[in-house]
Amino acid sequence: MSGHSKWATIKRKKGANDAKRSNMYAKLLRAVEVAAKEGGGDVTANMTLASAVEKAKQFSVPKENIDRAIKRGSGDEAGGARYEELTYEGYGAGGVALFVETLTDNRNRTSQEVRHAFSRNNGNLGESGSTAWMFARKGVIQIEKTAASDEDKLLELALEAGADDLSDAESTWEITCDPTAFLRVRGAIQDAGVSMLSAELTMLPQNTVPVDGPQAKQVLALLEALEDLDDVQNVYANFDIPEEIMAEVG
């Protein structure tokens, strides 16, 4: 299980205060709206939209809010801002690579905020292409072992649907697949009645960098600072940090 996946799982399980939850709702709905605008409002045919909707549901965003965001994006409802997708790349403490995805209506504001977060947290913003090559776009589905205790049966189900692999991630199973197989794999798991902890399109690091102690906390502080920015949708990093440190900071 990638360090980023562990971090996301820990934060999801711990929950967040009302202020952060409100900020998360806005980000998730923005992602839904943009996905619908770019690929259409049919969740069964738009894998990016399906991933955005699934993630919004995982964070308990009300269904009516999700539906309105889809309608705004697909042009069925008035309103909505014009968002631009921008990515940023850089490094944190210990040489950890980061890849940041944003949706913004003001690129100058976003660039200044991202640069400030890096500089204040022992990080360095890099040039375009400096870290993107270290990550690969994948569909990732996490399933708690209590929901599917038979590893062989789950592996067979996932592979038949087009998944690449199933790995043991301590308390969960992690299924990875090519983005084009995401809807098919997720649908097969749903049809089998298996409850999913999460299902999303993400960026997985091809190699990880082990960090511990003060450097680990600095990396996680940088992630927190970036994730708290209104325009930042996702932050991916190739760290390998002990789970107890992530749980303490998260």
C-alpha cells in the first residue's frame, strides 16, 4: 500500500472538524463539476466523474449536492465558475517527490499559495516534469479485510474484471488497475456485494523513499499545508513513512 494511500485512509478514518469538512465538500464538488463538464454527466460512461462521485460519497457529501454539481458541469443547471487544471511538482524533506493537482479560477493566487506552502515546510517547488515521471495514473480500490476475508476469491474476481493486482495492506486489501478498467473492476466488486472502503483514480509512485523521525513529520506537515489550500484537489507523494507516525500527525 502506498504511503499516500495509507495517509488518506488514516485521515478518512479519523474524520475532520467542521471547518475542514466544509472545505473538503467544496473541493469534492468542484472535482465532480469539472469532470462532468469535460466528460459528460453520465457516471456509467465517464470514469473520471465516477471516481469523483465515489470520493464525494466516501466523505458523506449529500447526494443532492453531488447531483447539482453534475448538472452544473454538464450544462443542465446555471451557475458554476470556470476552472483551470494546473499541476505543480516539487520535493519535500528527505528527497520525497510530490505531485500536486489543482482546480483554480485564479492561477496567480494558486501559484503563490502553493509556492508559499513548499517554502514554509522545508520543501522546494520544481520545474514541470521534475517529478511527474515518478508517478503512474491508476485506479485504486481499498477493501477492509473484514468485508472480504477470502483473498483468493477476491483476487480471482478482480483479475477477471481486468485488475492488475491485489496486495495485502495490513488491515485492507488494495486492488490496482489501469484507469480504463476502473469502472469495470469497481462494478464487479459492487455486483459481488463486497463493501469498498474507497475507490478512486489516483497517482501511484513507482518507487518510494523511506523517511522517519523529524523528516517524516516535515513531509506530512507539507502535505497538510498543501491539502488545506482551497484550490488543491490532490497531493501525491512517494514517501514510505511508518504508519504510527502518520497516525500521530494525521
